[in-house]
Amino acid sequence: MLRSTCLKRWHLLPQGALIGVIASIAMSPLAFAASDNSVAGEAADGVKETATPIISPYDSRDYRVLTLENGLNVLLVSDPEADKAAASMNVRVGSAQDPDDLQGLAHFLEHMLFLGTEPYPESDAYQRYISNNAGSHNAFTAQQDTNYFFDIEPSALPGALDRFSEFFLSPLFNADQLESERNIVHSEYMARIRDESRRENDVLNQLLNPDNPTTGFAVGSRETLASPPEGEATLRERVIDFYHQHYDANVMNLAVVAPQPLDTLEEWVAERFADIPDNDLSVPTVDAPLVEADTLPRYIERQSLQDRRQLRFYFPVPDPIDDYRTKPAQLIAHLLGNESEGSLLAVLRDAGLADGLSAGVGRGDGNEALFTVSISLTPTGAERLDDIEATLFAAIEQLRNEGLADWRYEEQADLNEQAFRFQQHGAPQQEATRLAMNLSRYPVEDVQYAPYRMDGPDEERQQAYLDALTSDNMLRVYSAPDVESDTVTPWFNTQWKEQTPDQSSQALGGLALPGPNPFIASDLTLLEGQDEQPSLLVDTPSFTAWHMQSARFDTPKVEWRISLQNPTASYSAEEAVLTRLLASWLNDSLNESLYPAWLAGQAFSAYPHSRGMTLSFSGWRDGQTPLIEQALEQLENAAITNSAFERVRYQLQREWRNAPQASLYGQASRTLGEALLTPQWSTAELLAASDRFERSHLEDFRQRFLDDLYVDAMAVGNLDAELAREQTQLIRAKLRPQLTRDDIANLTPLAVSEEHNVLHPHSSRDESLILRYLQARDQTPQEQATTSVIAQWLETPFYQQLRTEQQLGYIVNAGYSPLLEAPGIALVVQSSDVESDTIAERMDAFLEEADQRLDQLSDEDLAPYRQAVHDQLRQRDTSLESMANRYWQATALEDVRFDRREQQADLVLDVSLEDIKALWPALRGHALDIRFNPGDEPSDVSDYREARSPLPKTRNDQATP
């Protein structure tokens, strides 16, 4: 997999620590770093030294940083509560090291390492072991990194490390797989060729310094990875030479997160990784400038495939990676990207020119980077590019004059203190990858602390960044669908041209810097108390509220969900559009006033669904009550202006117009849902309906919607029943629900026809695809358990045969794919070369072979698949938000049960071979294909849906297909 280097969004609370200051903030030290071998027992053989990083006082995990004798840096994290083990190896080599005559070689090497090693020569040995032990794996290649990672059931970690370590010791570079994997790389390239961020980067690479190695073609294709002429080194020899030239223990960083004790993890790692060669290599550096200064400024237009208009300003600046302790670009990015009243975005929005903005630093190469301001334009904004530019520079000038006061920096540091103290760790695989990347960039003591650290303002460095934000040090790139040019980029076929700016421009007025943030929480006391699951707080016919107190994640935060349900929310395409408009308007209307709350750790969003809309509040317990009150008051009484109505309708229409350009796999999944769930409306139907509305229709709908409500609510987190009850009373009093749950229609799964039908999505993509959906007989928990085990049994051989061996495409997978409570299995192949009819024939052959494999399957053979599904179902929640969402989803079902996942895990272990053999013919006999070849006419999915009956809930129910 190739990781895009285009910076797409920035947040001001740290989510990771890759490159630059993509909104990272910090705190004063709360724990300590140590170079103290006393934290461990006697060091394992091959270990040179150990250290301990700075961690939060609420982080109960144990950490140890090792340096092996061969120079490999290793971070071990022992988390006794983890129900998965994970590892990530980050190699500080990427596409920037590709030779000029073999672009994509680093990415191709990444693929080749998966295809067999000396102790495990089978091409699927690693994948099969991971999959059979409830795990997952992947890798990505970036400009200066290649990262390999996996997670697995903890007891299988030693075996996984055995296989993983051999990637870096004895890869076979299997000659038999060379051609097939080159085809897979090419398929990956073709699957991404219409991606807008890659198209933007392709244009950017034509404008940057061609001598800078980060500007090359990173993915690779059949053309760039073609076999060299006879007499020269073969492609396999070039791959092996690249591996030995660049892969070395000194440029590798390994992170392991697992429940085992540190001493055990240290022993396992030292035993397996200490023999990675030490060739005294160092991390490659980039010496050539990222941008040639004498080429600036430049004004560029490029064609977008989507109906979307963007204006981006790129300013070459120093790469801030070495300044992570002070983050001199952080405050500048924060103030330019601010969305509160008087901000750059607020001024542009009020003038009807823009509907989104982000700012931050990305694309760092160790020396230089690009400070980027990205603005999403309205059609009116697309006609006033120079006025928008003038307004941006007015905002920058305002920062120079009055923006970088010390109190603003200190406020950011205070917010980071909160974020670092109460950080919630993600899933082990996510954590391992993040930490391996951090270990490759920061001193060991700061591997956790670096994204948050702000030791104090460095005024000289801040000034250097401000000085770089000038009109003569700028690349301006405007993208729109109506741009045409004879100049086309070499890899992603993007039309682009130089643009001459209008000499006359006028900056908009009204810019104002934000004042002190009034939403910063002060009471961060952790309340003791841990409920096993949510319990009823209020239970009336028109209003149900659940509460669960939790201190498990060591954070004084609360997740509130409030579902406003109305019988007509999805009754027709028109009502569905109005529901979406109302939710979007509420988000839009609160954006400026609640943006400071978001910065302070309080988030709000409204999202539509088939029954109405849900209001979601996530953040500190302290200060959440007035936010709930403000959102409900806004929903009920705030004026809906013409400009706000037109803005949110335009955003929704843009999304629906662009749907045929979305990922083909996503389009197929959406078509499947439209066919087998009711009520559902296609994007084409929603788009057509949206044209019929004016502001008055939304005002009328709001009143109708609020007059006829049933409400579900849930609070999960660090709040007691008393506070939850107070907030519940506030919610109930504001909304005044009148209806009962029985008045609200359910989203209903439908039964697949016994005839094997084929539906075509509404797509303008250039690839081919099949999504074959095999549906089970009913919605019972036993049927769900059996179907999920069958899906696990199919997963690895499907991938191995159709992707690795037959090379049908890059996107190939088989997996359990329920529609609500309706169990099913989705088989997916997306290809740039093979038409869907041929893919269908290969799928048919695979399933016929599966018939034969099933005849030979024993209960002993079935055991690892049962166990893998069981272990996946028993995985713990890794954040308060994920736990709250899981419980919240349970309330949408007719039978509200919060132990559904645990029940399913127990049932999986009871699935017998007879159960599998009884269900398999029914799955084979109830199939629906979503197929697409370029140029296919879309099917009328509503005709298919309307002919379907509900899928039986139990085996005894009757359904007429």
C-alpha cells in the first residue's frame, strides 16, 4: 500500500506525530524519562541499553526502549489489559530513495517482502498465520518511510514475530511471484489514479524542485517497473540490491504493544531481531531544496474530476520536525485555521465565498516543508480568487502585528496539558504504528511526549515562519472541474496550466483575532465508579435514557448521544433530503460559536439517519451541560437564513453529484444497501429532490419534525447518575417528545432473490468490480455466528487465489458483512484490467472449489476459524468513544441488549461442521451481484428493492423472495 503524502486535514489536538506540526500541542512534564537498567531484569542477549520514555501519570502501561547490539531501536509497551498484540517496523527508507530508472521500487520491495522467507517459503504463510489467529496486517510506503505492521491474538505473538522478523533477515524475493506482484502494484496505481489528493500532488511535483527526491512517482507501474534490457541487472536483482543497500538495523525502529510483561517481550524481540544486519547505514537525508526560490510565485489551475472547487496556497518553510519542543508554526496554523467569529473562514463564509478551510505544515523532507492553507470554495468564491488571496494576506499581516502574544501560546500549551494527561490509547496496531514512527523521529524520552510538547515560544523561529508567508514565496493552486489544458501530468493524467492573477483585488473586512477561550475545562477530577453496562435512567413511552458511569479510560470525559426520531424522516426522498438539510444546517449554524469549544476538547455534531437525526456530544464532563442546552436551543429557535440554507444545500448537492466519482468499492456497498434495506434512497434521487426546496420548506420541516418526536438518549463516561439525570431532564424538557417507539418505522433488511440477479451502480469510474453478496437464511444469533465462521474460513484462500495467484486486482477481500442483523458474506474484487464477467467466472470457480474443500473439512480444521472469530468479537473497546458507540448502536435494535457481542462470541465456539454444511448451500443459493464495467448503465435498484420481502428474523418465519 502506498501512503499519500497530500495533507488533507489538520486538527489542533494531536492524533499522531508523523511529520511537522500538523497541529500538535503539549504540556509541562508530568512523568519522567530514565536511562535506568534497573527498570528491567538482566538484559536479554543482544540488548545494548534500555530507557524509559516520558508518559502521562494516568498511563498505567509499562514502557521500555531498547537498543540492540546491532543498532535496532525497539519500544516495548506492556499493556496487561490488551486483548490484541501488535508490532510495527518502521524503516526510514521510502520512495525518495527510488532510483531514477525504477520509480516505485521501494513500494515494490514492500510488496515482495510478504511473499515468503527462508523458514516460511509459502507465499501466504505470513498472511495465513495472522488471519488464523484473529489478526490483520498491512504495510505502507511513504516518501521517507516504509512501515510494516500487524496485530494478532496475544498467545500467537511469538509465532507472528518469528515470521515478521524474517522479512528483515531472509526474504526470498520469490522469482515466481515477481510478475504477479508487479501487476498488483500496477492495479494499486490504477485504483488510485482518480484520487484527487494524488492528482494534486502530481501537479505539485511538476512545480517543485525536480532534484528533490520526494517529487518522484512513488507508486510504481508496469511501465516504471518493467524488466531491464537483456544484459543489465534483472528486476529481481535490482530489488535485492535495493534491499541490501538500504535496509539495515540502524535505519529501523520497532514497536511492540502486547499484554505480556516487558522482560518477556524483550527476550522475544532480542532473540528474533538481534541478527538483522548492521551495515553501519544511516538515515538518508535530502539535500536539494524542496522549491527553487527563483521560480516563485506561481499561479496554477488544475482540473478536478469531482464537482469541487479548491484554492490552496503553498509556502515553502523550514521543516519544523527539529523544533518539536517549541512548535513555532503551531500557533500560526491555529490562528489562520481558526473558524470562530472574525476568523478568515468566518469572513469568507459570510461573503458567500467559502465553506471550509484548513491550515498546517506538511510534506516535510527534514529540511523544508510546505505551509498550506486550503480553502473549499463556493461557485461565487471561484470567481473571486484574488480577493480571497488578498484577504488571506490581510489575516497574515494581522498575525504579524498582534497575533503571537505569549498568552495565546500558553493557552495552547494548557490545552495540551489536558490532552497529554488524559490521552486515550488506540487499538494496539494503531499504537504500534504511531510509536514506531515517533521512535524514528524523536529522542527516545519523547516518543510519547513529542506531539504534545511546548516548552515555550521561540519568537525568532515564529518570525521565520511568518516571514515565509508572503506573496512572492507562494504556489497558488486552484482546482475545478471546468479547467482545461493541453498540459497533462505524467502519472495521474491531470490537466493543468499557469494562471495570470488579476492585478486588482480587494481584501474583505471584518477580520478579528479570537479572544481567550471560554470553554477550557477546569474541573478534571476523575470520578470513581465503573458500571458493567448501561442501565435505564428514564423509561417512558416517548423518551428513553440510558446511563453508564465509567472510569476505565482514565479520562473525565462523557459521550452523549440523543436520537431525535420522526416517522416521516425517510418516508420519501424529499423527507430524507430535508432531514439531512436540518442536520447540516444545525452543524453549520453552530460552527463559529462552538469552534472554541472544539479546540478546548468539547465536540458536537448532528448526523442524519433513517429515523431522524442524532445529536452527538463528546468531551470533558465539566462544561458539557451548557453545550447541550445551546445546541437544543439553536435547533428549536435559531433563524434559518437564506445564505445558510443555500450553503448547506450546495454542500449536500456537491456530495451527491460527486458520488459516481467516489471509490468503486464504496459505490458498490452503497448499491447493496439500497437494494437490501428499506427505506433507502439513492444519491440520484436525493439530488433530484433537493432542487425542489427553498428556505421556507426547511423552516416548515423543522417545526413538523420537532412536533412529532420519539427520543432515545444515552450518556457513557465519567459522570454519575445525578448529573446524568439533570442533563436528561434538560433534554426532555427542551424536546418535549410526544410519540412512542412503535410510531417509528424500523430500517428493514430484505431477502435476496433466489434468482442470481445482477445490479449495476451509478458510477463513472474506469475500473471493473464485482461485489458478490451471499445472504444467510434468517437473522438469528446462531445464523450470524455460523455465517461469520464461514467468512473467516473463506478469507485467506480467496485473497491468495484471486489476488496473489490470479492477479485479478489490488482490492480483493472476502469477509463477514451483515446488514443490520441480517448476516451475509461479501466477496469483492476490483480490477483495472479484468472485466466483471471474467471476475465472476473466477469467483464461480473459487466457490465450486470451496464446495470440495468443505467436503474435506474436519472439525479439527474448523477450530482455528471459530477461535479467530471468537477472539475478534471479544476484543475490548480502545476508547471511550468506541465503547459508547457500540452501546449506542445496540439501542437502535428492537431487542436492546448490551451483551450481544459476548453472546455472539460464545455462540461462535459452538458452531459445528454440520452447521457449516447446512448453511453453505443456502448462502450459495441466495446471491446478489453488484457488477460494474466502465460505461455500464445504472440499474433501477428501487425496482429490485420493491420486489423483495423482509428477511425472516427466525427460521420459522416465512418470507416470499
